[in-house]
Amino acid sequence: MPYICNDCPRHCRVARSTTPLPGKQLPGYCHCPSEPLAARAALHYWEEPCISGTRGSGTIFFTGCNLRCCFCQNSRISQDGYGFPVSPLQLRRIYQTLIRQGAHNINLVTPTPYKKAILDSLQTPLPVPVVYNCGGYESVETIHELKGKIQIYIPDFKYMDTQAAARYSDAENYPEIAQQAILAMYEQVGAYQADSRGILQKGVIIRHLVLPGLLKNTYAVIDWVRKTFAPNQVLFSLMRQYVPCGQAARYPEINRLLSAREYKKAEQYLFDSGIEDGFVQEKASADKNFIPLFDGTGII
């Protein structure tokens, strides 16, 4: 039977077919089937140090997204539909392969369109933490359903500016939704904890990508995190890696790299805020060479 999907804040409530239909666009905002599509499963070394560690994060990049970020670095899979079918049983086997390769964790990137299959694949606990790596545009109900299956949440917190959220990601209500989702994530897993090697075992990492010309938006995100969480509760990752990708050329104001002055000001604002738990990025991170190769590695 088709899966009636109400898993994200879009509340499409459409009947999603099990598999892609050749030559046809599937219904719903994300246009995804209920059975997962994925484009890469491999050890990944470019996450935060407490996630990648020395052996890498066992990362599965899923196809589809419930946002339309015009600048998305992964647009080939997030919006263009590139990927290969993988069943919950196959997912379980992929997790096991990555763990045998030494993965510190299993890192599910943009998994929201496949919540049901993800839950099926995690019926038996894994010997490493499971990471839910998402855009922050999440349903609180879905977060509740993931309880006990996910140990680490890595949500983006892209916007406090509703106009920017609407223009660049087609989600005017993003600030409200992301705040509610992040609070639900924290309520579920609690304060972050790392092992003796500094590898995160549970907790929340809030990521924020600084966008060109939107420093006030960045300041507002930092302010919210500072006011909402006490020291040692969550980690905050201020990201400099913006490179115009996807459809960014249609938006001239963000069709450029972040300037050194912009990131320095964002970084200083973070330091002045008193937030000490987290990460900043080097200028070299803004390089398309860091975008993974989506070629079916580990899937086909």
C-alpha cells in the first residue's frame, strides 16, 4: 500500500509510492518514494572533529530534501533526484560494512524523506552512535518517533530571517520550525557527551552556514543559541564553507564567496557571545573539492 506521508513540516499527506516511477515525478514536496534512494555510503572525514575523528564518520547521503536551498552544495541529490534504491535491509548491511571499516558513527545525511525506512533499519541497536544530519526543518512529531534510535542530532539552523528563509529555501516559517525541532532534539538526547578520545557519543551540534550579505541573520541565530542553551549543553558550529552552487547564480546577492571580513565579523560576534562549546572553520573550507563525489560508492 502507498505510504501516506506527513513526516515533515510541509504536511503533504500524499500517497508515496514504494519506488520511483520511470519518467514520472512523484507527488509531495520532496518527490521521494517511500523506499530510500541514496547516492553515497563511505567513511567521511570532513565533519566536525568530534564526528569524523581519526577513522571517519560512516556517512550515507540520501536523495531528496524538504527544503529548496538555492545554494545547496548537494543539489545533484537533494533536488535533482540522483540516487539508487536501497531497502531497509540493505541499509542495515551498509551500516555494518561501515562499522567494520572503522566508522566512529553512522551518519544519516538528509534522512527525513525516508523516516519510516530509517526506523525499520534501526530496529536492532548499533554498536556506534547514529547521527541524524538534517536541514533543521523537522517535525517535532518525527523527532519524537526517532527516540531511542538516534543518539546525535546535527541540525542546520539556517535562518532567523523569515524573508531570507522564503527567498533562498522556500520555507518562510523555517525559524519557528527549526527552533521547535532543535528544542525537541535536545530534550530527547540531553547535553552532549564525548568519550575519552573526544568522539561524540550523544548530543546536539547546531550548524550555521554564514551566507554572503546576511550577517544580521547570523547574529540572530547566535543570539538564540546563547539565550536558549547553557554552557556544556549543545555544540555550535559556525561554518565558512559557503560556495555558490545549485541555483545560486539566479540570486546575484549571494552568488559569491563569503568575504574574509564577513566571516571575521561573524566569528568575533560568536566569541563575544560567550558561546565556547563548538567549532569555527578555516577559509580553505570554502572549496568545491570538499563536496563528496555522488557516484553510488557503497550503494551499488
